[in-house]
Amino acid sequence: MAYSDKVLDHYENPRNVGRLDDKDQDVGTGMVGAPACGDVMRLQIKVNKEGVIEDAKFKTYGCGSAIASSSLLTEWVKGRTIDDAAKIRNTEIAQELGLPPVKIHCSVLAEDAIKAAISDVKKKRGESTETAQ
Amino acid sequence: MSLQKANYFELFSLPVSFQLENAQLEAAYKKLQSEFHPDKAVNADDRTRLQALQQTSMVNDAYVTLKSPLKRAAYLLKIAGIDAEEHNQLHLDEGFLLQQMEMRETLESLIDDEDLEGLDAMKDSINKEKTSILAHFETQFTAGEFVGAKSTYNQLQFVYKLLDEIDKAEEKLLDY
């Protein structure tokens, strides 16, 4: 199956690959996986006091579409507020990358990852004294 | 003789169980294969030949499904009315995913270092893990804990994928 140019671009030059310090109270981590293909994805965001995402990093072990979906998403969320980022839908990712129907689940994985990262940072902030062990 | 059976286990005259005697499966497969071989229908009319072909293909599907522990697990869940492929992130244990991510990172550095011994050692340890998760699946499934068994099956999917990736890495390194 041929990948679209946009998927290939993100696959060959993934943006924002790496990791942020999970112990940082401003960092939210989303760990998700797709059992059917064995893909695992880690998406992290660093959120400032105003709720704006200052930095985003990801690491994805999976197919080109999963890598491209998470790469694109890190580009999109930077500079957005977490509330705004939570509104990103997988369909927007799939449309931007031109994902075929069989690869839609890769964009769903990316949406799940950002949601998990946002809820992680919110949880940390709600219980900042408890979680700092 | 018709192949209209309730499930693949029945087709092979095996009990519906995760525990499976390989020798029994092989023997049943060979028997059905020869019984329904399309060559036997070579002089028959189109309809009979098509039927023979379909039956052979069904016997092959059944064999492949029952032989692989991973596919067998999914098939047993299906018989129990559980859709093993439908999944929700909530069903996946975060600690397990974290561990999978770490193992993928380890694998990546072993590949970078072209460390074949390291790859072998990793494969051994993942295979041990696989054996213990398979046993866990069997316990859960036998006890009728289908929801738990499904989570365990999902973990197995990641473990099989990881083993696949290790094999691919080894093949690539050995081709040098």
C-alpha cells in the first residue's frame, strides 16, 4: 500500500521525537497501544501555568501511519491550550495525512495519546503534593 | 461428508480448550486434508470441485487458527462471544505499555549496536514471558474469566509483535 506524501514526509523526518522528564509536574505523558498491530506510542506535553502547551515529544513504535499521526499531532498541539488540544479529532489527522480507511485506527491512537497526556498533567496538578513522593 | 461443524475444534474432533495436543491436531489435519483434497474432485463437475476447494480452504484456515496459540486464544474468545479485536485504551494496563515501550527502546539500541548475543538473550527472556502469559490466559479462560482473558490476549499480541521484531532484526543483522 502506498503512503501519501505527507505520511512519508513525517515518517522520514519525524518531528519532535524524544522524551520529556516525566517527573516534571508540568509534563503530561500519554502511553497508548494498539494490540492488533502491536504498536506502542508515547506522547508527552509540557504545559505552562497558563495551560499552554510549550513543548511536545513523542516516540512511536509502529507503522508509518502511526508515526506520522503522532508526529503531526505534536506539531499541532504546540502553542495550543490543553483545552484546545483536547478538541483535536482523529478525523482531522486522518484527513490531513490522507490516511486510507485501514489506517484510520492509527489516527485514533494519536488522539487517545494526547487525551491521556492531558489527563495525566491535569491529574498531576490536582494532586501535586501527593504525586511528588 | 459435510464439514458443517459448530467450530474448528469440532471439525478436528478436539475438545474446545486452550490446551491442545499438537500430535492430535496434526493427525486430524492430515486426515481431513486427504479426505477433502481437491485432486479427488478433479473429474467432478464445477460445483463439486468448487465445494472441494472451499472445504480444503476451510480445513487450512482451521489448522492455522488452532496451531498458533495466539490465534487459538482469539478464536476461543470468539466462541465465548468476546470480540478480541475490539479494544479500548482503558483495557490496556499502563504499566504493561510502559514496559513494552522500554523493551522496544532496548531492542532499538541492540540493533544499533549490532548486538546479536543481546538480541538472543532478549528473545529468550521474552519467550519466557510469552509462556507465562499463555499459561495465565489458559487459567483465566478455563475459569470463565473472559474479560480478563481478553486483556491477557491483548498483552500477548504485543509480545508476539515484539518477538517478530526481534526475529526481523536478527535476520537483517545476519544478512550483513
